[in-house]
Amino acid sequence: MSAETTPRLSQGLDYYKATMGQLEFLKHPTAEVTFELKNRAERLLSEFVTAEELQERLETLRGGWAPEELAYLAGLQNQDGTAQFTPEYLDYLADSELPPVTVGYDERGDIAVEATGPWPLVTFWETVVMSELNELYFENKLAAEGRSLEDLYAEGDRRLSAKIELLKSRPDIRFADFGTRRRFSYGWQKHVVGRLAAELPDNFVGTSNVYLAYELGLRPIGTFAHELPMVYSALEDGMGGDPLDGHNRVLRDWEDVYRGDLSTALTDTFTSEFFFADMTPEQADTWKSLRHDSGDPFDFGEQVIDFYEAHGIDPKQKSIVFSDGLDLDMIVRLADRFKGRIGVTFGWGTTLTNDLGLNANNFVMKATHADGRTTVKLSDNEGKHTGDTETIARYQELVRRHVGQAACRAEMVAV
């Protein structure tokens, strides 16, 4: 469970960073995007981390992708046997370092992180900053409190063993590791994933962590995150268009690049209500699954089933990926609720890779500006909205207008 002696960029990367990065490189290579850290908790990260030590740690990763990491990406294939990543994109990664990242303090005295640069490169800082900050925080916390890492790992293994024993009796529950961003450490995540792969072959489908997928021979899991529609919409806004037109453009561009592979759509960037109003019947038919990441998951599942049935689509031919703050109890309850009604898988994060008896942190690293325009996220949980107050209000009005127009069109078709 010891950390790797040489830090590697991909140890802190979720696979969706690479898949999104390719689309960004192909469609918007010169867009300039800013990412910023936001701590959602009252507890200050600076209690156990200094800006100077985090800056130093991140600087070791600015060199970008190592040759063996790019060789791994080059070997990944689509279902039709073609390469998932183009040579042009991989050459771009090989020739590029990450944009500068600045670590300092905010008005509360808490850690502040910001990075601005070409979208296909600055995107990688999101999960790298989060995973490295978490690891440094817990390293320093244990040292400051004189706690035993051996005892902590023993408690973590006890909790992990209990999860594994329960899941052995539930081969119907299939899940992936989504725990890179909020893990305790890379070494602990590797230990967890190794045990899951060895002991739960019927349940465990892969990991979002690029380096662990490479190192352990597992399936890399990931498609796209809120970042894509947020930035697309800001770019559309900057060109004088309706920002929300950027949402469906993401779906169309994704289909153009991946040709039916990686077809799991995230629904809650501008509320799921808007998503279901914006997704066309053709897209509903061709996209294989939808990902839930905010709001009540049971209500969402029923909404998805109703959506498919309204379009004459058998829900049992589709899937939902639940990924919002899951614990094992919620996973079991969701699996039982929707068994036989629609396919269900789970993206399991914090309580899988950071369940050792310590309180987990709650921070995000989000794209906040694109070519000078503010980005917005309208979550199904209002507490997760991002953007300035004025721009959020403007987007909310646009969402109401789009949803109302979609309802009117549906009524006309029904008549």
C-alpha cells in the first residue's frame, strides 16, 4: 500500500479526463479555460496543508504524460476495433506540458488553486489537484495527530472486507471504482482496487483511474463530466448564441467522435428536467445509458423509465449509472428498486476509497471560465449550483423557457 516512488500524472487522472480531452482537442483546441478549487466544507484544508508544499507537489506533474502512459492509451480500442484515441491527439499530449497552476490562499485563509490554459491540457488539473491535495492533507493530518497508518489501514481493511462479504452474495450488483478524486491516497486506492478485482470478479467492472487500469490490467471506465456542457455553453454564450444550445452540441459532437462507444450521458448539468426536454428521440434511442449525479436517485430512476417509455423504448434495453455520494446501503436499495426494470450499474467513490474512519473532505475543482465567459452548472441539488448569481439566474430563465417550449411541442404531438 506504499505510494509509488515516482509520481505519475495518470495516477491522479480519471479516464473521462482523457476521453473529454480528445473531444476538446478535436473541437475546441484553442479555447482558454480556467479551473478553480472550491472547498464546500467549513473545515479549512489549510489546517493541514500549506500552499507552498502543494505547489511543489503539483510542479512535479507539470511535465505531463509519460511515454508508457501514452502507449497504454494508444492500445485502447473501440468496439469496432479502431483506436479509441487518434495519433494526432496522443502526439499533442506527448509534446505538451500542463499549463501553470497557482496555489495560494483565499479570503478565509484556505487553500486556493487556479489554472488557466488551453482546454485540452488544463482539463487534467481537475482530478490531479483534488487527488494530490487529499493525499497531502491526510499525510499531514496523521503526522500532526500522531496517528498510526498501520492501525488506519487495518480499520480500512476491516470495513472493506465487510463490503466484499456482502457483495459476494449479490452478484447482480455491478460497480466501478470512481474514487480517484477523493481517495485517501493512491496507495490505498490501489490496494482497494486490487482486492475488488481479485475477490469480486462478478461485481467489479473496472476503475476510473487511468494508471490503475494500466497497471492492473483492468477496464478503464469513464465518459464525460459536467465540464463539457458547462464550457460548451459558455463558448456558445460568447458567440452571442443561446448558451443552452451548447448542451445538445456536446451530445452530437460526442457521437461524432466516439461513434456510439462511451455513450453514457450525464443528465444534471442544467437540471435533469432540462436534459430530458433537450435530448431528442433519436438520441434517446442511440445513447446506451444515463448517469445520475445529483438529486433523489429513486425519483431519477423512475423519471428515466418514464422518459424511455414515453419514447417507445424498452427501459430494460438501457442502463442508469448511479454515482452520487453512494454507500453500500444505498447501492443495495437502488439495485433492489430497479432490478428487472432497467439496467443499473454504480460508480462508487468516496466511501469506497476513503473509508478508514476519518472524515472525508468535500471540495471540487471546476471549470469557472471559458474564453472569458462565466460557466454555470444548475445541479438537481441547488447547493451544488456553480457560477455567479447573475449568470445562474439568466441560465435558470433559459432553462424554464426551453422546458416550457418542449412541453408545448409534446402537447401538439399528442393532439
